[in-house]
Amino acid sequence: MKLIEGQLIHRRYRLDSRLAQGGMGEVWKGYDIQLGRPVAIKALRGDLGSSQEAKLLRLRAEAHNSANLAHPNIAALFEYYEHDGIGFLIMEYVPSKSLADLFHEIGGPMEPTQLLPILIQTARGLFVAHSHGVIHRDVKPANIMVSDSGEVKITDFGVSYSTNQEQITQDGMVVGTAQYISPEQAQGHQATPQSDIYSLGVVAYEGLCGHRPFTGTTPVDIAAAHVNNPVPPLPDSVDVQLREFVMSMLAKDPLDRPKDALAVSRMLTRIERRLLDQQTQLADTTIVPTGGRLPRRVVSRPHISPSSDWKEQG
């Protein structure tokens, strides 16, 4: 079955424009004609031959893992169905840039007070997923969408793992993206919530430095570096508490990382507030020629507002 623009899926979803196409399938921007809203449609391609059933199992697992993850920082799944052996995920359409896009536009280190709200919201979404037994296994900037107002949505649970699902990948199979993969995933071990925390730590490192901690000529080389090489220190220009905490997220041993994603969001929130308070104090005080200090109100807070603590549920 070939998907074409204008086609009606499941008698209610119109395919408007193809957004992406890859080995797993294709993603479309669509329109729900019953509810009058845009949607994203992820469809399994029909030309996968003998591997189609295995891919369909993965798509079913993604639907299963996403079904109960109702949270403002996770892109919502609306519906899953199959037709003629093809699976369709109907999801929330997120008309935002990815964090990868933002990194590319900035072309260097990101201001901590801009980066921290993104990391905090991502950690909150991950905590909810982990609380439901779901490990994302592919946390990276391309899967973190950021709206113009600063709202974050985690997307693509395509390689996620759930503790209550039948195992799909074989023991020892490496799952994830080499540049952001945790050491234990790179060695073919089972991913845990601490694995997602490590990957988020790589995202934080990239945002603060303008580059990733490890590079290599091949994905295998990069994955091996995550396992064997010490993480290069963050620049001294980065706040010391933030620097030390991000490095703790990047500990080789999962037991040395923060205990959960909620602890990550809380610590980063405290750091964010302190940095914003420091900015405000600097903005409210200027040195006059006589050497005295006079208060003034001239600088507003950053574009992305500080995050507030959430209740225990994330």
C-alpha cells in the first residue's frame, strides 16, 4: 500500500504532507476530519518484505509503551490500528523545532538559563515514562521538540522498552544512537532509567559545550568511547555546581548517576533559579563613576521563563 498526499486513512485521517521517511516507515502531517485538528501519522511501510512482521511488532510495542504516558512533556498517542498488514500510529502533531535544530542554529554553547528549562522538562517527561516502566532508550536532541514558548515534548518511543512487554530485541543487541548511548546499552546490556539519564547528560553536555563529549569515525568507535574513555571535563566557564551535576549524569556506572529523573529535574531547577537570581542581581546593580552603586531596573529575564517545582508525579 503506497501512501499518497490527500489519502484518507481509517476514514478520518487525511494525509497532508510527508515529514520523514526511513527504514521503519514514514511520518506524515495529517488532519483529523472528525475533531478538526492536525495530527502526526507514523505508518509502517508496506515494502519491507520478510522483515515486515518484525517491524510491525516494534510498532505495536511503541503504541503499547506510549498509550498510558499522558504528560505535558510527552507527545501524546491518540490511536493505533492496522489495515492490510500495515500499522498506523496517530499522534499529537508538534509544530516545533527540535533541540537538534536549536543547537545547529546557535552553532556553539547555549546559555544555561535557556538550556536548563529544556532539560528540566525533558527529565520530568522521562520520570513519568520510567514510572510506567518505559525506558526511552534513544534520548537525543532530535527527539526533544521545543516550541517558541519553551514547551518541551519528548517524541519517538520507537525503540523504547517496557518492563511488562515481551522482549523484541535479542540479548546483546545494541539499541540507541551512538553519539548519545549509555555505556551499558553500548555493551548490549538491558537499559534502565539511569540509561536515559546518561543520554540526557550527553544532551546537557552538548548544549553547554557546543559539541558532544565523544566523536569517532564510525558509530562503533563512538559507542566504544562511551564505554572506555573518561568524559572530557566541561569548561571552567560553566557554573561549578551545574558542571559537577552533569558529570554525575555521565558516570560510567549507572549506580553513580542520580537516582531518578525526578531528582535530575529538581536539582536542575535549583541551579536554574540560582543562576536567574544571579542574573537579576547583576541587572539590578550598576557601578557609577564615583565608585558607588545605584540600583536600576533595566534588564528583563530570559525569553524562557524559570521552571517551577512540580508535584511528585512529575
